[in-house]
Amino acid sequence: MLVPMAKVEVIGPKNLFFDVLSLLHEEGTLHIEDLSKKIDKGEVPLRPMEVVAEQEREKQRMEELLIRLRSILKALHLPDEEIDPAERDKMYVELWNKDSKDLSREVADVIEQVEERTANLAQTQASMEAEIALLSRYEPILQKIQPLAKQIVTTGTYDSVALLVERRYKAALEDLKRELDKITDSQCEIVSTDVDEETTAVIVVFPKRASEAVHKFLAMENVNQVRLPSEFQDMPFDVAYDRLRERRALLPKQLEEVREGLHEMSRKWYTRLITIRDVLTDKIDELSAIPKFGQTEFAFVITGWIPVDQVKALERSMMEHFGPDVIVEQLAIDEHEYKETPVAQRNPKWAAPFEPLMGYLMGGKPQYGTIDPTIVFALSYPLIFGMIVGDIGYGAIMLAIILWMRFKFRDKPGVQLATSILGPAATSAILFGFFYGEFFGGVLWQAGWIKTFEVFGFTIPYNREHEVMPLIGMAIGLGVLQILFGLILGVVNAIRTKHMKHAYVKGGLAGFIVGAIVLVAAGQLLSSGMQPVGQMIGALIMLAGVFAAIAFGNIMGFVETLETVSNIASYIRIMAVGLSDAIFSSAINELGKSMPLPVTIIVLVLMHGLHLILAAFTPTIHALRLNFLEFFGKFYEATKNEYKPFQKTGGEKSA
């Protein structure tokens, strides 16, 4: 559900402005409204608050220090468990209470002590890591080349180059020799040897006077030359190989010493540095917020948004600190302000993970004043997923993988979010697997292990491979109920936001569906004598609904009527995709029967493994589509205004 928001106005004498601003920052509950925009448009009789020159200089100085500080922090790291929260909070308060000049001096002093040492260590670490990667690439090349190089003795008037050639192109060496003879006046020698099954090593010896021409020719021919790092280029290949191995053996120890140096710097400075970062960030935020407020000759005006249940706490805090000098007034909100009202959501723990996915796919959180469908989505997505997959075996493997990922990656918020969404879906697949009697397809049915029973004339478990019509009925029935519910929510949202024309159109479409339900129900449930009456009532409700939709929506009302029918028909995909998956699973099992046992096991594992991937991906796409396009499209209105309170990043409240 959406958290009820209140719009408040804080007014007080100018001499208390910075104390009030600091308290609001400390409380961390007020979402600040930028009054400067309304002031510029002449909507409010105020002047914007101004940042004096000294404050602007302080802000610029702190921003420069913050940039340098963040650069240092990129090179340092300390696990969260090694950071003492109490020490960090104490340090934060100590730094926060310093005036701007003293704070800047202390921060500059800390940076001077840490910056150069950290930068040198970080640069050395990066260079060593790059060198290790480079040498590890060249070592196997030289290992192939150097035995051949030992066979070649060159004088000061000759030069050599090493090449690596794929063995399938070895015959081309004769053509290469002819071309190089033309360049070197037949003073070129080529020696080659097969290094392994795929590679031939080649050494080309030629006069130094022809060196430029030879290298140019080889470059034009895109021949794979062995180009060593600069420090090894003037060495014979066998010597370079020995030096390279020595260097590779030495580098890891040196790199470990550098890393230990960085870790020691982290242990000594990291807590203080991140605390300074938080203090600077918060100080800059306060100064940046000043132009968003208004003023008269003697008073300041701050407006913003706060959850209704926190208004009293804000009023008490202001009274305790400033008495009657500062007034907190709650302003009335009408539907015209819903679009600019910041939105906060508060849903049950099991449904909350669906909030970010819904906001991302719908382009924002639900607009204030409308209905938050998070709980409905948290129920309908697993339901549709389970209806499609409906297999105990597949669902159990999915759930096992999800639980493993959840415990394996506890410190990964993205993994935790994804598993919170997929876990209920996999559980639903297992439950529907019992309903369909499927375990990696129709194995249980084929083995005769399924015992059925009747519930109100319906056979359970239900074999969807043999009887398709009930599955079609369930899919369309779900579509009717969900689309009808979406239209009802659309009516409620339209009434709340005072868009009555939309309310009448949505209501007409809902009436159209209700009439269709009455029409079908009359034909199925009423006696033969009452059927015509019930069906006529249903038809009249349908016609009235279509008339209302067209009357208030014009041509779009007619289009939306057709779209509603199409949306309901889209739910048939639940039957189509689910049935095709079930048939495919059974086909895999039939394929395995005709093969020897070892081959059968391999085929079943591979094919069911492939199908498991499809069974996880495809139903997810269709479940999301039916929710976000067909269902949410009937009522959802998105907003970009999220509740972002003016609060500190550090200190006791953020600990």
C-alpha cells in the first residue's frame, strides 16, 4: 500500500534558519519541495533563500576535498565486520560539530597524510597486476619459441624475428621464403619446428639492413609476430624466457607486499575516511538545499512532504528545540497535487520484493492517490507461473537452485531480491504439479501411480495432456477475473483523482464483462425455463456497458472494448504454453525409452536440463506480460516522484 503523505510548511525567524535546517537534516523525515520553481513562476509571494559568498566558497572547498577523498577510498577497502559502528558514530559527531574552517583543515591534513602513500601503492598494485597478466600471456609463447631460438646464432649484422603459424598453414612458409628472398637478396633463412599439434614455431633470420622492409612486409601480410614487452625486446629469445620466468616468480610476492600495505592503510584510516566522506556529503547537502527554500524580509519558509504518522513527531521536535518561534503547519492536499506528491510504499515483507520490479517495468511507482497493486502482483505472478509450469520435478529443482543461491549469496542484494520473487513461483509450480499429477512430464500417469478423486464433478489430479477444455476454461476464467478486477481498480483510481470520464469508461467496460459472466452463468446454472431471462439480463448489462464506454470514450471507448476482449483472450497463452511444456516433457521421456539405459540417462538429463531452462524463462515472460500489459494497463498510473527524505548519510540515525 502507499504510505499516506502530508504536506507541511515550516515557518520561523531567519536567525533560526540554519538551526532548523540542521534539525530537519538530523530528523531525516522531510522530503523537501523546491520552492524556487514556484517562486520563479510567481506562484508564491516569496524570495528564494540565498547562499552567501562565504558559504559558496566553503561548499566548493568541501566538494574538492570530497573528490580527493573518494579517489583515496577507491584504493582502500575494509570489510564491514571490521568497522566499529559505535566508533564511527562518535567520530561523525565529533567532526560534524566542528565549524567549516576547522573541518576543512582537519580533512586536508588527513588527506595529505594518506593520499600520496595510497596513490603510490594503488598505482604499483595496478602496474604489477598488469605486468603479471602480460607476462602470463608471453610465457607460453616464449616456451614454444626458445628451444628453436637456441639453434640460431646471429651476429651483429643479422636480425631475427619469431613467428607462430598454425600447422595447417605450414605449407605457406615456402611462399613466405620466396618473398623474403626478394627483399633480402636471398640472404634470408627460415627455421621451423612443430611445437604442438596446432602450432609451428618459426624463426626468420635476415640482414639488419633489410630489417625495416622485412617488418613492413610481415605487418602487411598480417603474420602473427611475437612482440615481446620492451624490457625483453633486445634479448635473445632463450634469455628473455629465463628472465621472464624469474620475473613471474618474483612478482606475486612483491604484489602481496603491496596489497598488505594497502590493507594496513585501510585498517588505520578507512573508518575515519568514510566518516569524513559522510560528513562532507551531509554538509554539502545542507548548503545545496538552501536555494530550495523561500524567505520574506524577516522569516524563512520551508515546505515539504512527510508521512502522516510522522507529522506529530516533527511538531514535537520543533517545539522542544525552538518553542513557539518555529511553526509546523500541515497543509491540505487535493487531487491536483497528487502528481507531485512523493510516493512511499509499505507492503508486507513477503510482497515488498515485488515493488522494485513493478516500478521498473511500469516506469515508476504508483501515483499518489491511486491503489498500490504490489500485493496483487505478488499473488498473481506465482499463480500464473505455477499454472504454466505445473510440474513437481521441475519446480523442486528450481526451488533447490533458488534456495542455494539465496544462502550462497547472502551479501548480494540483487540475488536476494531475485530469489524472493522466484521462490514463490517455484513453490507454485510444485503445487500445480500435484494438481496436474506431473513429475518431469506424465511419468506418474504412465506408470499408473496416480489415484484420482472427484470434487464437485471435477477430477483431481487433472491430466491436462488428455483434457484440454478445462485448462482453457481455467485460463480464460483467470483472465476474466483479473481484467475485471483491474477495471474496478481503474474506476477507483479515476474517482480518487477526479477523472470522472475515465471512471465512466472503465465502469462501462467492467459492466460489459459482468454482463458476459451473467450470460454464461445463466446458460450453465439456471433451469431451462429461467435461462432466457438470465441470458437477456446478461446481454442487457453487456450492451449498457458498451454504450457507456462509447458514450464517454467516443471511438476510444469502442477500441478499449475490443482491447478488453483481446486482453482476456491473451490468457489462453497459459493453456498453450503450459500444455506444450507438458507434451515436450512427456516426449523426452518417450525418446529415452527407445535407447539403452546409459544412453537413456544421458539423454534424459540433457534434454530435461534444457527444458528446465525453458520452463524457467518462458513462463516468467508470459506471467510478467499478462500482469504488466493486460492487467496493470487497466488502472496503473506511474509517477517519478519517490519519497526521498532530507537525511544524513552518517551519524547515529543511519547506523
